[in-house]
Amino acid sequence: MRDDNGPGVFGVVEALLAVVGAITVMGILAVAASVLAWEMELRKSEQDSPLPEPPQVPTA
């Protein structure tokens, strides 16, 4: 019979992988939120100050 004194090597590796996975998911979500906020800010600034249109040259 085996005396179970703790999670063992596989338990530690599994816990580390779970932590790394959680950090990775949070990082991906943070990047996605940052890109979304940047895109919204860009659209807002485009609406606030539209680019002037080039002067029209009459064609004959």
C-alpha cells in the first residue's frame, strides 16, 4: 500500500500548468480589451475631428 503524502510530482506540474494557463487567458483578455478600447477611441477621435476633404478640381 502506498502512503500518500501530498500531490506528488504530477500534481505539482498540473497546478503549475493551471496557473500558467490562467495567466495566459488573462493576458489574452487584457490584450483584447486594450485593442477594443484603442479602436473605440480611434473611432471617437475620427468622429470628433473629421479629416478635411481635398479641394475639388473642376473638370472641363
